Amino acid sequence: MHASRRRATSRLLTFAALGALALTGCGGTTEGPSATSSPAPATATATAPAAANPFAGTKRFVTTDRAWTEGGLTKLSVRSAEKKVNTQFDTWEIVPGTGEFVTVTLAKDARVLLTVPIRGDDAPGASGGEPLPASQAEFVTLLTQLDPRTREGAGFDLSFDGEGRVTKVQSLYKP
């Protein structure tokens, strides 16, 4: 009878553990980063700051048509895009969005991390896909110097603060 209770207790504990995993979602999946193409768009709230700054507190994947400095601030003209994994070449495919470009402003202390093709292929000891830091001025110069077709095919992950300013720019690697 003692062994019977032990088996029943073991089954009960196993059932409870599996139930907890199912309820909390801690079981995980086998899908990797390729399962998601880009951060989900933030939902707008009825508050005034959110209406004035639709990107506030969000992360977006975008394409850009230009970058410039105005009044000591770096600005980008961007529109939402989508990134998909190209499994044939183990790289990203960028699907440009449609619609108007909007202007976003980088925070003065925004981090800029660049990969190939934006930064060029001349970083010794670094692979093309390794994001390397750059100043905002370097970013504007490099983006401006790019061939228009290359610039149109480039994508960027942007992170925004609560005020709607870009706090991080990271280019997406494309060989």
C-alpha cells in the first residue's frame, strides 16, 4: 500500500507541474528568432502624450529615405517595414512599407549600431553582421553617401523612449 501511495503522489506532482507549465507558458517553443519578423506595433491609448507621439515607448522596424542634422538634432525620415528571414541564404529580407515617410528625432544620447552595408565592409576584425557603434554624425554621413538602391533596401530597428525620441538605431545586416 505504501508503494501505491508513492506512485499516486508522483503522478499528482507530475500532473501539477505540467499544468503549471501550461498555464504560465513556461514550456517554451522550438521556434527561434526566425519565428518573429518584427516587433508588434504598440497599441495607442487615449492619453494626450500617446496621441502626440505615436511611437512613444515602442520598438519599430523601418526603412529610411534620408537622415540629416537640424538644430543640433539628428532626424530620420522613416516608414514602417517588415523583416523576414530568408532561409535560403540565412539572412534577412526587407519588405518596405507603403505610405508616407514620417520624421523622427534621435535623442542626443541615442546609440547607433551599424552593420554592413551601412557601415561599409572595412571594419578590421569584425564580421559584417556585427553591429558596431557609430556617432550620429557618422550615421548621417554614411547613410547620405549610400547608393539610393542600397539605402532603399536597408532596414533599421528603432527603439523609442516615452517622449517618442529614438534612443537606439541598429541597422539590419544585409550582405
